[in-house]
Amino acid sequence: MTALDYRTAGESHGPGLIALIEGMPEGVSIDAAWINAELRRRQGGYGRGARQRIESDEARFISGVRAGMSIGSPIAIEIVNADSRLEDPAKTPPIHRPRPGHADLAGSVKWLTTDCRLTLERASARETAARVAAGAVAGCLLREFGIDAYGFVRASFDAATEVAPMAADLVALRRERDASEVNCPDTAASARMIDGIHKAKVERDTVGGLCEVHVFGVMPGLGSCESWRSRLDARLAGAVMGIQAFKAVEIGLGKDVARRMGSQVHDAIAYDASRANEASLGFVRATNNAGGLEGGMSNGMPIVVRGAMKPISTLLRGMPSVDLRTHEAVTSEYERSDVSAIAAASVVMEHVVAFEIARALCEKFGGDSLREMRANHQAFMASARRLHAP
């Protein structure tokens, strides 16, 4: 058995992207149709640029899957780029005027060049298509244990929704979210978000927003308090901060804990014997300010993670910059880009969160096969219920 992990490779305008997933147990049903639907969802959203009309992302399984089932070896996925211009210098000319907010300047210094082009390719958010594919594969494993991740857009610029997702409402929430051009399950808030993005487009500006993921059905005890490296909240925060353009992450109540007394923050614990067969083992809370995580471990409540995405760094009207060859003041270059990618970002965030939950699940109940994992999970849950039986 290998710990669940994944790596991605590829450039924005190269031949394609690769996701390599290691540690997936044998016997997991890999839902290719759903994985490809999630890749298409990542390409959508109001405010996306022309690139999304060129690509038609599809996961091609190169290894590790046979007849729709994982076989226990590394799973390799290829996503081909329809727009492959990197090998043609005429179509990808040098960039000497770095764009504020992008990796252009830092990368050019790092690699000792005045051309930002290759930094642009290395840093491109196109790579997130591979992360969505890897996260969706992990989601196939989570299904086997009744765990369900739901991501959506909480806010964009000055428009926000107050929707409070509940496990019982997931079917309706997904339907409402998927009907929205901004992945927000609130019709009125979606309209306000679209208005804000349209205004930014008219003004040749960009906007960001807040994405939120709720994970339902997680049992207590995933993650650990024994090491800062194994704390599940830290790992989730790192995964979300690793998404291009994300600048902040919150768990549960997040930064608002700093403005409240302890009695208004900590979630009182009760026990309901009628719910002992649920993932929570019968431990219930009236609030979930901790976002389902205490001491670096899941506590049986839904896991709630929020991420803040900055506005897209490429502005059609440009921003003050410097020509790296001459150091003279110039306006930054324009590369084909989006006005807003917040809808796509919510899809990416949903899947990087799902992968971290699946990773923690494998650590807790790991086995070489799904059958072995299920047996380990069932034995643990049975022991926990006996321990806390009245």
C-alpha cells in the first residue's frame, strides 16, 4: 500500500497536462463520465475568456484503470491541449513587460531572464484541470464511504449569498448551483454577481470572490494532532492556498473567531443515541463554528473550508509596469485572459479539498484494496460505537 498522493505536469500552451495519482486502492469504480463532467464544469462560468471556447477537456486514462475500475497501480491521466502554441515562437512572442499580480517578475528574476513567457506557462492556472481530474478520481473513493464534497461560490466582489448548505439539500443545491453561470445556488445573488462581473468587463477590469466547500459524511478521527504536518486543517489550507490566485483560507468561522468570546465560538457537544449509526457516531452540535475540525482532526460535523480568490491579474487596460530590458516605465502586457474565473475556481477548490479528505481516509483505513479499506473502516466504526454505547 502507498499513501494517496498526486502530481501534475504540463504547460498552458504545451501539448497537454498529466495527473499521476498514486496509492488509490484496487477495486474503486472510476466514473469517467462524471470526471469529464467536472472538467467541463471547470471550463464554464460567466466572465471566462476565449480559451475556454477552444478547449474541450477530457480525461484520458493511460494507466491504473481497467474496465472502469482502479487496479491498484498508479493512475495516469492525460488532458490534451487543443491550443498548443508553445512550440511556435511566432504565436508566443517574448513578454518583457511583467503583469502586476502575476508570477512574471519574480519568475523572470528566478530563472535569470528578461522574458516572462516561460514563467507564464509554468504558473498558468490551466494546470488546475489536472487537479480537478485527480480530485474527481479521489471523489470516486469518497463515494464508497458515503462522503460527499459540495463546492460553490459564496461571494464575488460585493455580492454574496447567505445560503447554508445541509446534507439533506444536496440534490437541490447541486441543481441550483449548476443552473447558475457563477456556480452560486442562489438566483438573486447570482444575478448580482453577474452584474458585477459585467461591470468589470465594461471597465476593462477584473474581479475575484469567495469559494466555499462543505464535506458531508466525514467520520471523527481523520487527520491527527501529533504533528503539524499531519493536521488535517493545515493540509486543507495548504491545498487551497496552492490554487493559483488564492490569497486566504478559512476553516469554519475563520477570522471571525478573533472578534468573539470563547463561549460564542466553541461548539457545545451533545449525544443523540438515535443518530449513533451516522458518521458522527451520535455526537451532535447545535453550531459548527469549528468547521468540522478540532485539534487537526475531523470531529464528525461537516467540514467547511472557505477560500478567497483575488481578481484576475491580467487587466485588459493594463497596469503600470517596467520593461525588463530597459527599466523604463511602461504599461503591462495583455495576454488572453478572463474577467472572472471564480466559478471555475470553486470547482478546483471542491476537488483539491476532496483529495485531501480522501488522503486522510486512506491513512486512517488504508489497504491495498477497497475491500480491505471497507473492512478496516467498518471495524473502526463498530469499535467506536461499542465504546460510546449507553
